[in-house]
Amino acid sequence: MVHSTSATPDRSGMRRRRVVLYSHDTFGLGHLRRSRALASALTQSGVADSAIILTGSPVAGRFTFPEAVDHVRLPGVKKLEDGSYASQSAGMDIDQTTALRAGLIESTIAQYEPDLLIVDKEPTGFRGELLPVLNTLRQQGRTRIVLGLRDVLDEPDVLASEWARKGAVEATESFYDELWVYGVKSVYDPTQGLPLSDAVRARTFWTGYLRRSIIDPADVPDTPYILITPGGGGDGAAMVDLLLKAYEQDPTLTPHAVLVYGPFLSGDTRDGFEARVAALGGRVTATGFDSRIESLFAGAEGVICMGGYNTFCELLSFDQRAVIVPRTKPRLEQWIRANRAEELGLVRNLDQFRDELNVEGMIAAIRALPRQQRPSEAGADGLLDGLEVVNQRARHLMDQPLSNAAE
């Protein structure tokens, strides 16, 4: 294959580098926020001149993006209790929605002609929607393709079964030039249990975790506070309930708390929490969604949170003492991450398989938070090279003729 240089050059005659990041985003904020961090790093470093994020997140429009980064909103879907999916677009079934998403992906990539496509987590995309464009790109031979994986995906046996059902191993072998794991192999290997070939493993790179910084500054309270965040909030009601019970039961509990519900904790559940927050007389303050949450991380005395990938990166980046209350359904991803991080001395894990998740335990955890060691004291600074390594790998891939890629 020949690496095309047909896209528009700049005034110096050099080809403008373009990157597309695919983020299926059927639930939560994690995939979008990770893609935004990667796109920002690639464009601000000059490795790429521009980037487009393809995302199914319903809240993508509420985020700010750097000048050289834009996004295309794919029609949304929602996951049902039985594990199946339904369209969020009225009058369309899931097959029609998937076909529309696939068409938008194909047309965007055809018009934009990226040098690099970075796919987040799902090798075949949502319900296989990426397969047509992956085939096309391989035939055209002008775009490098990377699969990016977070540090933990799921239990090895569960993940192997899922990838077999989706044809993900075959897609990874056939289409991807490199795999980037946004973590550290000595912490956890998300590919364990997957029947990947030696050739694929040879082109797998552990980048380190993705360092976060304050992109868009926001005001924070002047008085000491702890930050409470259930991430996107869609499965965070139990943690928020326990936290509020702690402040309700112990009127002397300090510091005060700033609670960020997340955009997906809403409806009657949110209304009930709001009434309880109001009754606490300012000891807990709450906001629904803050796309500039980095400032709150940086200014907090400590953090009580769930164990998603982005939250974990923020804990490390802002060197925050933290208590993680990981979810255990439908995946053990957060529990695996929190358990391993506690073993390394980076956080405290409130493990429902080991600890009693009750009000007394939460009160004790909040009171002990100021005495915890910070992640830096356990060597966290050496874990945060992810964005630098991504820039290096992206530059290397886009500078190499495609004929040198693994095919």
C-alpha cells in the first residue's frame, strides 16, 4: 500500500496532519473525555494540525474543545437492563440507528481524509458499525489505524467471551497498526486472556496514564472541601445516598462537601437528593454537571468517588487523597482498578466484597481522608507519561510509509 499525501498542504507545502478519534459513548462520559484529552494533546503539541471526535455522547455539546478540535455527534443509543440497546432517536429502531451512525462515520472520514484514526475500546465499533470504514481505509492505504484501550476492561474470562462474540480479535489482527494501552503493564494488563497473536502483542504499547490539567479554569470554594463525584452519575445513586447519610447522621463531620452529580443522575432520584442537600444547611453543596471539574479536583482536600478511568487519572494528576467506591456491575472494571490501586498505595478502596458499605464506614473514611498519603508518595508521578507517549507514537506512525505497517 502507498501512503497518500493528497490532503491540502499548508503554505510551507507540508501536509496538514489530521486525526479522527472514534468514541462510541453508549454510556457515561469516559470515552468522550478520554478522546478530548488525546485530541487536545495531539493538536496543542503540533503533532496534528486538527482533530475530529466522532462521539455518541448526548452531552458532547456541553464541553469546550480546543480551537483545532471539533466533534461530530452520532445518534445516541441507550443500554437497557437486559443488556440490549435501544435508539434515543424517536421513530428509529436500533438497526436503523446503527446504519445511520455508520453512514455518518463513513462520510466524515471520506471527506476529512485523516492520517490517523484512533478507535477507543471497541475494535469493531458499536454493533460493528466501524467495520465498513475499517475495510475501506485498509483498501485505500492512506490512514494509520490505532486501537486505544483503557488500563482495565473487565475480568479476563468475561472479556475474552465478549471479544469472541463481537469478532474483535479478528478485527484487531486485520485492521490495527498499533494498540495503545493507556496505563502501565506492571499495574494491570487489560489484554490478558485475549487470544492475540504474537505479532499484535509486539505492536502493543503501554503509554502510561493520561495526565490531566486545568484546561478551562473555574472558581472553587474559598473554604476547605472534599469533592464527591460519581463520574457521569448514571450508576452513582448508591454512593451519593451513602455520602449524604454520613453528613446527616454526624453533624460534626468535616470538611464540607462539594457534590457533582454528573449529567446522568437525574429525575426523581436527583430531586430527592437535592432536598436532602438543602436540609444540610450548606455542609454539602451540589451541582448537576461541571465540564470544568478539573479545578474542583485541584482545590479539594480529598476526593470520594467511583473508580472510572478518567476519575483515576485526575486523582493521580492532581495528587489527591481519595476513597474509591467502585461499582461492580455490569463490569468489574472499576473494582479491579481500585483494588490494584490500593495494593500500590495510591488510594483507599471501599470494597463491598471486603468492607461493610454502611454509614459508619463512610464517616470513618471521610474523617481518615486527611491522613492518607498522597499518590505521589507511592510513586504516582512515574505513571503519568501517557500523553507524551501518545504524541510520540502518533508522530512516528504518521511519518512512516504505510507499507511498513503491520497488515
